[in-house]
Amino acid sequence: MSSGWTLQRLRNGERARNDSSLKHHSFDIVDSTNEVAKRLLADGTITQPAYITAREQTAGKGSRGRTWLSPRDAGIYLSVVDFPSDDTPPDLTLFTLAAGVACAETLTQQTGIDVRLKPINDLYVDGRKLGGILTEAIHENRRLRSVITGIGINVRNLARPVPDRTVEPVALQSLLSAYDLAHLDLAALASALTESVLRWNVQIWSGLPDRVREAWHRHKLHPEG
């Protein structure tokens, strides 16, 4: 289905690509939205920037092989697919940093919550983990052909068991008033996150990675946090 909004890609303040209707692939239950993205890329369903959401993941993926718990309707489970230029450096770290900036900016703008970034892919609020990012690359003939940015954000207060000595999770439900949570449009938030991720990716394939690094450090979690 179409998200119904048009994404304008910018390069140094100029339009970098023609306006295009960004495709939204919405699912009920999936193994993980990143894995769905890979399959849709492989079968040719996705050939331009797009995003995938699901109400539930049965095998959500975190970094370093960890599992991302994804209870039904309890979070935003999102994957953004982008197609960098042919000369984009195949450094996934930059895309993870870009996604972190996009999430921190968008969540703060949409909710008023001060979201901070912890190296390299975690979203923190008041010392607790609100979400995470998993960036994966698709290569073809040793060239970076597409980047999948997976984003998971806790929305509802449900049991999320975590291993000993790991940080306590937090959800938007604990951070917002009941009124604000009830009026938070999660579909619109997913769209806004996608738009911001793609906009920050432009800085990378435009040869301006330092802008991404500088923005990431502005949102970085302070040592005492």
C-alpha cells in the first residue's frame, strides 16, 4: 500500500532525486521486518526506497545476534530500505549513526521526550533503553547495493525480560501521559522516522559523512546518563 505522502530527497539543499511515492509494506506477523525486506529485495518487489512495518515479530533481531522482543502491538517494528549511490562508502557504521540521529530528532519532535544515543545503536531515555537500530547491507558484485535499517521502539508497557546486568527497558507508555499516548499516531510516526532516516542517508551518499557524525555527537548520551 502507498503511504500517501511524497518524499523529497535533498542534496546540499538541492533536490537530489525526483519526487517519488514511497511504498509502505504493512504486515500483521513476520519473523522480522529486516528479513522481510531482504526477501522483497530479492524477488524484485522493492526496487526503490520503501519501508516495512509489522504489528508483531516472532524473531526480531538485535545487534550481535541478540533477539529483539516484539510483542503484538507493543512497539514500532520498522525497516527502511534505501539505495545509496554507486560510490557510497560501504561503511554501515555511518548508516547506523544516521538512523540514530533520525530517531532522536523525530521522537523528540513528535513526543517531546529527550532521546539520547548510546554507541552505537541504542536509543536511551533517562538511563533506560527505549529502542535500538540494526543496519544490514546487501552487496552485489562487491558493491553496496542497498541498506536495510531496522528500528525497534518500545511503545507499550509489557514484560520484556532482559539478561542479567543489562539495561532496564522503557516504553513510551511510561514516558507520556495517557492522553498523549492515546493521541500518538504510530503509523504517522513510522512514516516520519522513515523520512528522516532517508534524509540523513543522503548526507552519506552526498559525501558529507561529517555532518552525520557531528549530529550524532549532539544527541549522544552523556557519560553520567
